[in-house]
Amino acid sequence: MTYLLALHLLMAVLCVALAPHLGSRTFAVAALAPGTGFVWLLTQAPDVVSGQQVRAELPWAAALQLAVPLRLDTLALLLALLVTGVGAVVLAYSVRYFAERDHGIGRTAAVMVLFAGSMLALVLADHLLALYVAWELTTVCSFLLIGDDGRSAQARRAAMRALMVTTGTGFAMLFGLVLLGEQAGSYRISTILDDPPQGGVTATAITLILVGVLGKSAQVPLHPWLPAAMVAATPVSAYLHAAAMVKAGLYLVARLAPAFADVVTWKPVLLTAGVATMLLGGWRALAQTDLKRLLAFGTIAQLGFILVLLAAGTRTAALAGAAMLLAHGLFKSTLFLVVGVIDHEAGTRDLRELSGVRRRAPALAVLAVLACASMAGLPPTLGYLGKEAALTAFVAPAPGGLWVLAGLTVGSVLTIAYTLRFLWGAFADRPGVAVRMQRAPMSSVVPTAAVALAGVAAGCYPHGVDVLASGYASAYPAVGGSYHLSLWHGLTTPLLLSLLTLTAGTALHLARGPLAAARGRIPATPAAQTGQDRAAAILVTGARRFTGLTQVGSLPTYLVVILAAVAAGPGMMLLLRVGVPTDVRLWDTPSQAVVVAGLTAAVVGAVAARRRLTAVILVSAAGYLVAALFVIHGAPDLALTQVLVETLTLLLFVLVLRRMPRGMRVAPAPLRALGVVVSGIVGVFATLVTLAVGARHAPSRSAQGYFRRAPEAGGTDVVSVILSKFRALDTLGEVTVLALAATGVASLVLVSGRMGRPPRPGDPQPAPDQAEAQP
């Protein structure tokens, strides 16, 4: 598994290097990474389905025993197959789609491969923080792909909105993950699920995690970023915003549900959000004229549907959720690819401007019908298997009661209606509408057919899907018997509900004219998209103003802010944790008091000085007095180093100050007072922290080893032996640095001396052309 992730990273680098030579064919090379992953996953599938888990660790810091654990179980296998399979197909499809593009090929291909690797790492991660890192990497990739090259203002706004929502909710999720890991005593996901923690802190952690889920999977009221993201290229929409990235939140719910479905906030939040999202997304899809936006709102509705299934906490609902995860990735990516072909060959995706597409691209129409049949839940497709299992899970007594079943039923009616609207809008003949649709090239049709036929093939082989989905669903208790995916369960209530939804959805589509008129009479309500736009504008404006207030180009201001923050934050926490020592002596010998008095006088004099050179000399004096303290404490080597550093620093300052005015600009009194206060606070905190840390005599195995081996190395001065023997290479490096610094200072002295003094008799005269060029 670690090699698969490394392969994606390597392939991203190759895409950037090969793009100038291969053009859009770079996407074919990029497809090798997810394609290889898909093949490897198929070889592991028999063992994983039988109950075994493939584990690996990505080494990080072996000396500290830090590594990123990876785990492939049935749930991870299902999502990984979807991510790699659809990823390889979409990248192959992109060869034709981007054929006429003359810029950004390498960048787009590289980011898409990086996204595939990040999504694969997300579903394989067995560590909460590793999962979060992969989570945010998918967000960054989505931002880059939506914004594209940044030339379009609309694309920039959409990318900003997606980043704001997914990253903002991701921060809340991070807090939840940390709380959960600390409460469980482990950040390994498998360990947490085996022994889940309980209590109020766990409930808070789960609630924060669910905030990240709702944002990532475009649930109400955070959903508007997904339709806005449709400005991205169609392959990006098909992969990220239909098959993969939006599944991240659903995957996290599926991963945590077996252990935390009974947490007090779990079902109320997820069931309510899921049903509301399904209804709102379906209703909004019926009003769209842009085929991609229609599919986007349909995606929102389907994500809400799947969220309800995965959050229910029963075996049948989990089985249906796993099947719908796979089905939705296949049929929705197919439909996005179909829209991409239509848009590319007809020049528009507005259903009011399309006519005759079915005659010009009959194969494309057939593929769209197959995908729409799965989306509508018609046999013998995979979507039908998932829909029947979903209705079965909520017909019996189930979490949420009858209101959830009613919501899913109405949502299914809307699903049928917007599915028919898509087919009618894309392929119906409209009198008086003429569009020049070129024939769809096979290089676009074949990849589209691959995912479309996969959905039908999976539906025709329900046993295989049932085995894969049951491996995950078996973690739940079986309520009302053991349900299995099948094309025929007899004349049951779910079947009757399916027929009812099909009839009602068809009638709703046929009544699209009166429905549009009725919609126009409904008073407009504040849209969530407007709220997100305002929030994004406030965020950007606030960031600019905050930057203008803080980034003022003043070094003293920066130092005051940084030092005050350090003293008030980490310094205070350290003192509270370690404690302030009480057995402190002011000095060991009177000589120390004398040196400290001189040191204090030098510091006060440097602060009060009004000439730069005077201030520099006093600061250097303070440094030399520190060297005297080292001598008193029996560390002549440190004193020598201090003297050398101070001398070199003083020389550099003097050389620079020769070119500057003698006086210093005096800051206003309030600012000077603030500087004095902050300096005093920082000095007090630094002193207390130094004393507190020095008072903690923790045993050190390294120190004992140095003391034991120093005589063997030929000396009794441990510090000298360390510098000359144990860490001789470091000492050589330090000596080299000092030599280079001394050489640089000497060069500056010589050059400055020649440039600063007037010419003397005997100096070489410049050539005539050089003399004229001198100022």
C-alpha cells in the first residue's frame, strides 16, 4: 500500500515533466497510477472479503517509533476500488477532453493524480491524524482544480467558497479527532473502534467530527459550494465532486458508525440533515437548465440519501449504504462524462439549446439511459439493489421512525423526476431548436461506457456486491432477519413503494410546466449560497484589514507581538505545568553580583541611548559581560565563543553604521512605554522559565553515557571531549562557519576601507572609461 501512495506522488512529478512533450496524452500516463492501484486491489479482494485485513505502515521517524498505519478492510476496499477505478477512467477520458487545451495540462494532470493518491490514503489510513492530513489534501486539490489557472473570476470565487466551507468545517473536525484520540488513549482508528470511549467528551468530539462530515459531503445548510464548483472542467466534476471527494464525509460516517451510532447527537444530526438535504437537492434539481448544475443538485440529494443509510446503525441500512456508495459513484460519474461529451461537441449544456443529440450520438444516449436507470433505482442496475435495501431498512421499525421513511419516499419521487428531466433535457427533440452536434468520438465514449456498464454488470451480479457490502455491514446487529441484496424479493412493501415513487416521479416530470409556474409564484427566500458568498466576502475583507494592521513593515512591532504572545501563551502554560521554583539564590559569589550589575547598566544604557553607535557598543558590552559570567562558572570555552561572536557582530554593526545617520528616530512615548512593559514581561517570564526548567533534574541516560565514556576517550572535561571526540563533525562544521564569517568580515573591512577613504598618492588610477563611469 505504501508503494501505491508513492507511485501517485511519482506520477504527479512525471506529469509535469511530460506535459510539454505529450500534451493531453499526459493524462493517459497519469491514469497508470490509479489503474495500477485498481489492479492491485482486485488481487487483494478475495482475502479481504474472506475477513482478512491487509496492513502496512508508512515509516516516518523510526527512532521515535512513529509511523502511519494503513489498513485495507472491506469498507476501505469498496471505496478504494471506486477511487482508483473511476480515477483511471476519468483520466483516460481527459485525453480527448483536454486535447485542444494549450496550457495547464501538466498542472491539471498532476493535481488530479495527487488527489487520487490523497483520497486513497484517506480510505486506507488507520490513524486519526493521518486521515485528517489526507482529508485536507483532497480539499487543497479540489481548490486548485476548481480555480484552474485563476483566469476566471467565477472559478476563483467558487474555489474560494469550496475551500472556506470544507477547510472551516475541517478545523472543527480536527478538534473532534484530537478529543476522540485523547479520550480513547489512542489515535489508531481500529483500536478506537474495538473499544470506543464513552461520556460527554466523546459526544462533543463526535459532534465536532460531524461538522466536518456535513461540510465535506455538501449537506444542508453547507451545500452551495458543490453547485458552484461546477465551473470546473467536467472530468474534475465527474471524479472529485461525484465519485470521490464528496464521499469522504460519508466514508467517515460509515467508518465510525459501528462504534458511535448510539451517541446522543449522532442520529438526530445525521438523519435530519440527510433527509433535508435529499429533499432540498431534489427540489432544486427540478429547476435547473444547466445539465451540470442539475446533476450537482442531484448529487447533493443522493449524498443526503446515502448519509441517512450509513447513519442509521442497522445492518440492512449499512448494506444499502455500501451498495449506494458504489452505485452513486458509477452512475453519477457516467452522467457527468456524458454531459462533458455533449458540452464539448455541441458547445453548450443548456437543455433549452439542445436538440437532436440522440440522433447524432445514439451510443451516448444509451449509456445515459443505463446510468439514469441506476439513479432512478430501476432493475437490473446496482442502484436498484441499493434502493430496495434502503426502503427495506426503514419499512421495519428503524431509527427515526416513519418520518424518515416518508422523507426517503418523497426524495425518491424527486429523484425520478429530475432523472427524467435530465434525459429529456439532454436528448429530447425540440421543434425550432437547432444545435450543431458533432459525432461523439470513441475516445470519449469508451471510458464513459466502462463506468456505465460496470453499474449494470454489478446489478446483474448481486451476490458479488452483497459479499463485498456484507463484509462491512456485518459489524451491525441484524434487525428483523438477515437481508441480502437480490433482484427479486417477492411482492413486498419496498417493491410497492418503488412502483409508487416511479409513478409519482413520472407524473411530476410530466407536470413540469405547471410546476415551473407554481415555483415562480413562491416567494423568494434567502438562499444559503448568498450566505456563503457574504461569509466569503467578510473573510477576505477581514483578512485584508487584519493584514494591513499587523503587516506594517515595522520590526519592533513584530517583535512586540511575537514576544508578548510567547510570554502570555506557551510561557504561562509552561510555568503552570512546571511551577515556579522557590529555592532560588541571587548569586553564588560576589563577583557574579558585580558582573550582573554591570550587565544591567549596559542594558539600561542601550535602551536609553540616542545614538546608534552608542547603543551597539553597550549591547556588545552586555555580551562581553555574559562571557565573564561563563568564566566565573568555569566554562572558558563558552566564554571564548561568546567573545568571538560579540566581536564579529560589533564589527559588522560598525561597518553598517558608518553609512547611516548618527541619531535614532525616537518613537512616541506610548509606544516606548509599551515596549518597556513587554520587554519587562518577557524578561521576567524568560527568567522564571529558565529557573523552572533548570530546577527539574530529570535523569538523562545520554549524560550518564558521556560521563562514563569520557575517560575512555582521553579526557576528564566532558564538554571538551564531546566537542573534540563524540561530536567532532559538528565542531568542524561550527569552526568552518566561524572561519567563513571571519573571512566575510575581513573582506567587508577591506572593501569598505577602500571605498570610504579618499584616494592616496600611489593608488592605482582607474582606466579612462572606468573613471567616467564612476559617480
